[in-house]
Amino acid sequence: MICELVKKEQPKEHIYDFTVLCPEMAEQAKAGQFLHILCGGDAYLRRPISICDVTEGKYLRFIFEVRGEGTKSLAEKKVGESIDILGPLGNGFSLHPEDAEDALLIGGGIGIFPLLNLAKELGNKPNVILGFRNKDAVMMEDEFSAASSKLMIATDDGSYGFHGLVTDLLKQQMETGRVSHIYTCGPTPMMRAIAEIGKEHNIPVQVSLEERMGCGVGACVTCTCMVNGGRKRVCKDGPVFDGAEVEF
Ligand SMILES: Cc1cc2nc3c(=O)[nH]c(=O)nc-3n(C[C@H](O)[C@H](O)[C@H](O)COP(=O)(O)OP(=O)(O)OC[C@H]3O[C@@H](n4cnc5c(N)ncnc54)[C@H](O)[C@@H]3O)c2cc1C
Ligand code: FES
């Protein structure tokens, strides 16, 4: 689908925040799903980017870090230009709105983006833990603060918020209150550690995996991962999986 870029911001040096007009996709979008974007330039394959927010029932927002050729070309698009987007793709998170106030969302680095839409969709505001390398990398604090009942921020070097890992904050949260479900997206070692803690304490953990993709719709098997002894496609069977079943 061809969508118009209606808003473009650059919150950090390598991070771009895009809003596109696409009512058909916005209507169907669920938290945790992704868009497969034709970025332009020399990047012939589409690139997967999570849906970060849906507004007014017609706008989709996504935020991305410039990593290579594709995201570099995408970042050069100007407001008013068209972007070719396939989506919404993937399965998204399974919501448990009845437990939302005891739900815990844990995001690390650029993995925080799909969690904003999730926090909003859950209805009752959940608790949120976000982890970053340092103070300079901290993003979207105000928006997550508004969408959560309690926002905790950790930095690896202690330059902002809690000094330590998101898993330290998770353990603190489990000691002081009930955690009904955990939803997480971020670096693989972080999600692996959270899935382990969930298993030990019988807390369901949904993880959103990131793999390099080709087709994005289940046809090319570029994006496989091991889940419960079998190969699964991140694009079609995921990107959200039961953390207890993923073989990280
Ligand atoms: C379901 C899903 C959702 C995503 N959501 C977001 C998002 O919301 N925001 C965001 O910034 N990024 C997101 N990504 C990652 C994004 O797709 C990649 O950064 C992008 O495809 C890189 O393309 P490129 O052409 O710029 O870089 P390339 O030139 O393709 O690669 C540059 C470098 O990044 C590495 N790389 C590229 N893709 C991946 C990947 N999928 N996993 C690990 N390493 C990779 C390459 O190995 C290489 O070192 C998501 C990925 C998936 C699978
Ligand atoms: S990207 Fe082609 S099967 Fe997943």
C-alpha cells in the first residue's frame, strides 16, 4: 500500500520517528505487529519495522534506528512523499486486559517502540521497565510515563534512573507486587534472561523476536527461529512467541 508520510521527527541523531496516513492498515493494526517497508535506494528487499502507535484510527507511527542501507534511505524521505508499506504483518501480542494493571512491559533500546502501542491497547495502565545504555539513549520517557501506572528506567552505566539491568528491576517488582504477565522486546540476551525468570516464577512471558527478513509473509524461510523443538518463521508465526518455548 502506498502511504503518505505526514510527520517526520528526529528525536536522536540516528533515530527517526515517522507518521504515515493509511486508514486501512491503521484499522487492522494490533500491538506487536510490524510493517514491511520498501525503503528505497539500493535496498531492494523490504525492511521490517514495528508499529509504535496508531492514532485517530488512520495514522500509523513507527520509529527506527538508522543501521544500514535500507534505514538510511528511509530516513531521507520527506514529509509529503509516498512510502510503499506492506502490513500489518505478524501475530502481535496476546492481550490480557483483565490483568493489565499487574502486567509488566519490559523494553530494551530500540525494542521499546512496539511497547507503546501495547501499553495503550491494554487499557488498564500496566507497569513499564525500559532499559538503555546510558542517559543519551533514553527515549519516549514522557509518552511511556503517560501510558503506564509506573515507569522504571534503567541505564547500564547509571547515568540516568536505576543503575543496572532491567532484570534487576524486574526482580524488585516481583518482590514488591504481583506480576501477572510479562511482555518484552529488546536485545536477545535481555529477552532470554527475562524468559528464564518467567519460567522460574511461573509468569507467562511473551517475547517479540527480531530476525533478518526477506519476504515478510512466510514464503522464503529466511527468518526462522527454534521454538519448542521446531522451526518457526518470525514473520508469520511471530514475531511474538511464548518466551518459555523459544530456544534462544
Ligand atoms: C519484527 C521486527 C520489528 C522491528 N522493528 C524495528 C523498529 O521498530 N525499529 C527499528 O529501528 N528496527 C526494527 N527492526 C530492525 C530493523 O528491521 C533493521 O534494523 C533493519 O532491517 C536494518 O536494515 P538496513 O538496511 O538499515 O540495515 P542492513 O544493511 O540490512 O544491516 C545493517 C546491520 O544491522 C544488522 N541487522 C539488520 N537487520 C537485523 C535484524 N533484523 N536483526 C539483527 N540485526 C540486523 C545487520 O546484520 C548489519 O550488521 C525490527 C526487526 C524485526 C524483525
Ligand atoms: S521473511 Fe520470508 S518467511 Fe519470514
